[in-house]
Amino acid sequence: MKKSIEFEELLKRLGVSLQNPGVSEVGLARADALRAVELLRDAKIAILGGDVYLRQQDRVRPWFPNNWTVNPSLGEDRHAYLRRSWERAEAYIKEFPHPVDGEPLFVIVPAEVPGS
């Protein structure tokens, strides 16, 4: 799977391992997640969706049912789908409520790039 090198570096540098809840994903704080969306946009890689976890001090837990998915619509061209995937991810992250008892961590799921 081809991903943006900058996106991968951001995950390594600023990501929070979510091994605690038994998953192998990496979560990002809101500002870092918005930066990740920009990096994927620059690399022309769609965002399939994402999940939200809640960090409370030294504990991280899934925050269900908080997630989003972006699938191509029937008849939608690739450019329109890419744009909609980035816009949806950005809006979801920006509009997500600020909890008083913890910090949301966003897992962003980039699409595979054909031929990579």
C-alpha cells in the first residue's frame, strides 16, 4: 500500500499507540489529525474513514459509536471522491465535540493506491 511518506512520519513522530485497547492502530490529537488530512490531500490519497478513541490520563479506550466512513458514490469520478473524502475527514475532526474528561484521538484510514 502506498502512503504519503510525510503521513507515515507524522504517525511515527506524533501518533499515540492504541495497543492498550487491543488494536494496532495509531491515534492522533486533533491538530495532528488535521495535519494528516492535509498530507494525504497533498499526496492525492483518499481517506476511507476513521475511528475515535478517548485518552483519559494514561488510559485509551474506543469511543463508540464515533467513526466515519466515506465510500465512492455511484457515478462519482475519482477526483470528486478524493475531494469529498478529505472534506468529510476534515469536517468530522473539526466538529467533533471537545470532551471535558479526556482528549479525542483520531485514527485516519487512508485508501490503498492502485499499482503500489
